[in-house]
Amino acid sequence: MKDFSYITSSHPQFVESLYQDFSKNPESVDPEFRKFFEGFDFAVNNGSKNGNGAATPAAVSTGEAIDWMREIRVYRIILGYRNKGHLIAKTNPIRERKDRGANLDLGFFGFTEADLDKEFQAGQLIGLGKTKLRNIIDYLQKAYATHVGVEFKYISEQDRVDWLYNEMERKFNDPLPLEKRKRILEKLNQGVMFEKFLHTKYIGQKRFSLEGGETTIAALDAIINTAADNDVQEVVIGMAHRGRLNVLANIMGKTYEQIFSEFEGTAKLDQTMGSGDVKYHMGYGSEVTTPGNKTVHLKLMPNPSHLEAVDPVVVGFSRAKADVMYESEYDKILPILIHGDASIAGQGVVYEILQMSDLKGYYTGGTIHFVINNQIGFTTDFDDARSSDYCTSLAGAIQAPVLHVNGDDAEAVVKCVEIATRYRQQFNADIFVDMVCYRRHGHNEGDDPKFTQPHMYALIEKHQNPRELYTNYLLEKGEADAKDLAKEMEKKFWGDLQERLDEVKQNPLPYNYQQPELWWKSLRKATSDDFVKSPTTAISNSDFKKIFDALMSWPEDFTPLKKVEKIIQDKVKLFQAENKVDWATGELMAYASILLDGNDVRMSGQDVKRGTFSHRHAVLRDENTDKEYSRLSRLDGAKGKFRIYNSLLSEYGVLGFEYGYAMANPHALVLWEAQFGDFSNGAQTMIDQFISAGEQKWNRMNGVTMLLPHGYEGQGPEHSSARMERYLQACAELNMVITNITTAANLFHALRRQVAWPFRKPLINFSPKANLRHPGSYSHLSEFISGGFKEVIDDENVTDVAQIKKVLFCSGKLYFDLAERKQKDNRNDVAIIRLEQIYPLPFKQLDDLYKKYNKAVWFWVQEEPLNMGAASFLQMNLKSINYGVISRNPSAATATGYAKVHKQEQEEIIQTAFSI
């Protein structure tokens, strides 16, 4: 919103002079002054023009003098209410609002009660014409200070500001039609009835009820109906556990019978869930028909107790569905995030997803944020939960408007969410609705909130629920039809509740599978047999040549940086001389081959286009024009799309986004690369709640791939270890794949295997850093056009097995150090085996090699300290082989920060491996 302080502080004579200039030629004055003066120009409405064709201000044409100082003070009142009316709006249904210094009283603007009946031209600015100050203030209070307070003074785009002015000042107080009131009451009935039913049927059990915030049901219903009328075909919802059962029943259409089977712990993992046995659905899916006879697909994402963790999953899922189903028309799919007030203020991932909202790689056309503001977090009062005035104050960071609304006023809530939905569709931007309500019970139904909130809960105990309040409102203030409706719905409410108590069965909603759901249905669960040997993922010689040539060329009018041009030319020379490709080329060839197969590839992370270590160069920049060129963009016959984005400096939010993207489309290879592997620590919640456990918790597969740079090169404790031990500790039930790959061809096959398998698994690859350019990682052409991924790589330099007295098996970068020492010392009695896949453990391959080298002593060798890396995992799981462990000493930090100490430790590992 524009800052008009320079107008309000200007001298009256100066303003008068400008006004005279405006009356002669509006174009001669500053645009902001012109807009200000136009408010006084009511003669425009009558078509009065002056000699220059400009509108003639009535005050000038009638000779009436304007007291500019007093008019400007009225203008300040108008701006004051527009900017700060939300601070005095009656949005809290339980207690008086804090005084936050709105300064909207008459005296602050230099007026007294005696001025209320004086007329002012400034009424023109809000469409009232010349009118009494009393009428102006009454108008502003109705628009900005009743049960709704709108916060948007930080918005700079004037068209958005004007749109909101119009909604709040001209439309908001229009009465709702009877049909809409009936719908609101019906949804309030359903929401309250569901909680009463559960409270009766499951006394004292935890259900995280919505009681106190039941207007949420009417609000969500209104969002979906309004969205459908504005071209939305699919709605994706993310929420925490509070109120989830109510949303499932009364928004998603899940039957009581299905909900109770889960509630009672009797549900089967693979049960049909109303929408059909959709294997990829995390949460629930349904297909509803709106009152406007529009069909909308609804998706509810899973809701782990980690509060806002679901947020990036929702927006990633929505982006993927837009890309794969709606040709990236974001108006067709709407993400809704339902927040708690304490979590939206306290959880940093909310800020991360807001910063994503308008970025090219993460844009979804805007998200509606609906806050169920219980005014309490667990049992903590909001004074202890945040420093900002509002839980939604972070909305200002992206200039998203906030509609604060009293949750007891169901009609106001519905109007607010309808505005929010239209705003999202109009401007494709985020918007917040902060519904201030309360939580009738404690954190759960067995918890007593009076321990910390005795006064507030004394008020809540006496407070009517939103359904009762709305029924009374219709009875007392409604029209005759509305009163009859209230009586009819009251009777129906108790009848419906009794039916539920009698457990009358409902019929599940009909459901039509979307194409991505059919893709997921065609996949199956993995078995241990699937990991005995990897599938063949080789490509043809002709495809190899096509891909290689495309990667190594660019348009004639494109001028890459000379340094990058030399890098690419060196890759061409390497292939011409030795028929070999390096690590980066092997990776890009995997992506290109997947595109040729008709599948998509999406990659994001910090600086992934060039790669943290300047190795990938997937996207080149013209040194003259700065124009981008994707090296995978000129691949003839490629039906898949390659999308790569440099991400914001986020791990938690971005990894969650990519997980959500992969969840929507099994035919896309979706990758996230950490700048350094241990940066994934910042996304640990996402890894624990979704990636490692999602298939077991929610029966939903996911093929997201994480590339985590890992290896000890003396770069200190923050840039050495990707904490392999954490991932391995979480491995069980074939839940994910852990690799530490050493060759370009094996990386190529590992990436292709992700979409070749008849199932999907998260892949965690511990990627090299220094060894990205190690000649030992180069792979021959023959390795790309035959075979598949190698879980274990035997020592190719062993000529006489009988001579082998010692076997060193290891993983990743350390192999090259060991191989170099073996060659240097000419040790023909030592074999070095590479464990390329650590989980699922390739037992058969290892057992075969153990038999092959049955006269040798075996040692596991790792760079990491003994309490880290794969050592403890192998000791717990690899029982068929007798071996010792060589590593760094146990340590609290992952690595030393001193280069000399690192070198000494590394040398000790190598020396020990070849001496004992």
C-alpha cells in the first residue's frame, strides 16, 4: 500500500495550489496527489468537463472553499482504518483484545464529538459523497473493525489493494442468500454433531477435537465451492491432527464406519478407503460434487504430529499435479494449508514455504493459509508463544493479506474464505485467513488446560458453540425464512445425531481414478527377492551416442564461459581417446536417458544447475547475454521433461517439497541435492517423518532421491560427513536404498533403476566431492550399454585368488586411497572390494566373495569414526562374514577441523589396513 504521509503532512496552501493545477489539468500533478484529488471530484460522475477536457472538481465549480487541513485529517482517518482497523476489530470470541495502539480515536486526528455531525468532502474517497464525519466513521468501522480485521498495508501492488478495498468496503456487508445460510448451518451441524457423537461414543479417549473451531468445516466447504466456481478442479489440503477426523467426515466424505475402524485400531493396512484402493494416497482422497454441480478432487495429506511438516509436501504435491495433469495451469489446483496459531508462529518451515511461494521452481499459483487460532499452544498462552502481534505476522514477508475473523461469526468466516479464494484465483498469490476461536478441551480430551489457563477456560465452559450461536442468530435476527430454517435444522440435528449413535451405515462416495493414481496402482510392493540382483538398465549404443553428442553441444548463437567450454571439450577428448565418461557426464546421461524413456526428471537444491563443486554444469550461461541454456534441451525424441532449479537456502522446506512432488508422480525421477551432505540435518524431521517411514506408516511409496556429498578431505566437521549412520539406523523392512557409489556408470544405473523398478523406494546416495574428477571414477562406454547397477564391485586387479591373504571391503571415496596404496606397494596379497549399496545389504554377492576369498582375513575399512559411518550397522546385520573394523577413533564431532590432523588420521587408517 502506498505511503500517503507526504500528503497528510503537506501545508494546506501547497495542497490548495496543487488542487488548482489538478482542476485545470489532472495530468500535471503527481499521480498519488491526482488519486487523492480524484476522490473529491464527484462532478466526474455527472459528466462535467472543463475547457481542457478534464473533469471539473465540484468544489471549484461551485466556488465552495475547502478546508484542506480538516479534509486531510479525515483522509488520515480513512487511511487509519484501512491500515490499522484490524487492531480494534472484535475478532476474539472469548476475551477482550489487547490494546495494540491503533490510535483511531477522534482526538488522535484532532476532532471532537462535536465534529461528528459536520460534513466533509473526504467522503468522496470511499464513495459516500460529501457526508457527515459520523457516517464516514460508521462506514469504516463496518468495513474494517467489526468481526473482521483485514491486514494488508504492506502490499505494494495497487491493483490488489484496490481489489481488497472493494471487497471489504462495498461488498462484505451484503446479506447472504438463504441457500448459503442453509449450507453454513448444515456444515456447522455436521461439525458439531460429529464431535458430540465421538464424545458420546469414545468417552475420555484422545481424538484432538475441533470443538470451539467447528466453523472450520463451513469455511473449508465454502473454499471448495468457491474454488470450483472459479475453475479449480483439485484441492490439496494439509493439516495437523487436531480436527482431522471431522474434516475427513464432513469435508472429504469419509464414512463414519471407515473412520471408526481406524479410530479403534481395527483398520487393515490395505483397506479400501472410500476413494478406492489408491496405493499412493497419503491421508485420503475423494471426489465431491459442489452445490454449483462442479466435480472437485480432494486430497488430504498425512498429518504427522510434527506440526507444519506437511506444508512443503502439500505444495510439492500440488506443483507436481499441476505439471503432470493440468499442463502447469495452476488455477486448476488449489493448495490449502490449515495451521494452528502456535505452530504457524513457532515453526520455521512455514517461513521457508512462504519464501518458496513466488519462486520459479516452487510456484503453485498461491496457497490459502487457514489458521485455526485456538489462542493456545498445548497449554501455552499466546503471550508466551510469539513476539509478534499476530501468529500470521510473517505473511507480511511476501505481502500476503491476512483476514482476521471471529470464529463465532460463521457468516463472516465464510465471507472471508470466499474472498481469500477469489483473491488467490485473481492474483495467484498466497493469502491468510486467521480464524480466532478457542479449544474447548485441553491438548487432548484427557488433558486439563486449567492448570495454565484457569480464567480463559472458565469463560470457555460457559460459551456456546458456533452452531448454537448461528442458530440463535438466525432465530433472533434472521428473516422469516431464516428463522424457519434454524428451527428445521435444529430438529434435524438431533435426529441425525441419533442415527449416528445407532450407527446407520453410510455409502462411500463414488470415485474416478486420476491418471497418476492409475500409474501408482500399476506398481507393487517390493520383496527381498527384488534386491538380490538389480534389473538391467543399460541403453543402446545409438542412444548413448545421441545423448552424448547432445550434451556436448550448444546453439551456434550461444557463447558459454571459456572455462566451461574447456571443461566440456575435455570431456569430449576423454571419450574420443579412451571411450570413457566422467562422473558428471554419467549423471547427466542418466537423466537424458530417462527423458528418452518418456519419464520426467526434476532436480532442485542449492546451486544444482552448476553443482556445488562446479562439476554438473547442467545449465550453461552465455557470457555475453547471461542467457541460460540447458544441456538436456536438444535431445531428439525425448518425451519426458527436464526441470532443474537452484533452490532457496532451505533444506527442510525444499526436501519436503520434492518428497511431495515425487508422491504425486511415480513416472518422475525427483532429486534433491544437499550443498554438503550434513546440511540435510536441517531436514531431519522430513527424513524421519516421511522419507524413512512413510511406506510403513501410511502404506504410500515414494521414489525421492537424495544426493548427499560425503567424504573426508580435511574440510572440517561441517563438510565431511553426511551422517550415513543416521540413515542406516532407520533402515528396516526394505524402506529405502542407501548407496555410496564410486563410478560414473554405477551412478548412471542407480538413477535409472529408480524408475525401472516395479515399485518405488527413496534413494539416499552419498556422493563424492573431490573424487568427482578422479580418473578412477570414469567409466567405459561398455558399462553403459550393458548390465545394470552393481551392488558390490570385486577387485578387478586380482589375478591369483590363492595369493589373497587379506580382503579390505569399503565404500565410497576411501576405495581410491586404498587402491592407490595397494598399487604403490605392489600388494598382490590384498583384495579391495567396494560395497556400493549398503542397504538393502547385498548378502548374496558378499557371501559369494567371502567364499571366493575363503583363505583371507577380512576387514571393514571406513573413514568415519567408529561410532559413525556403516560400522555399527554392518556389525549388527552382517553376521555371515567374520571381519574386523578399521576406522577413526570414536568421536563426538564427525571430523577434525585441522588439515594436518586429518592427513595424519587418514594415513593411519591406510597404514593400519595394509599392516595388520
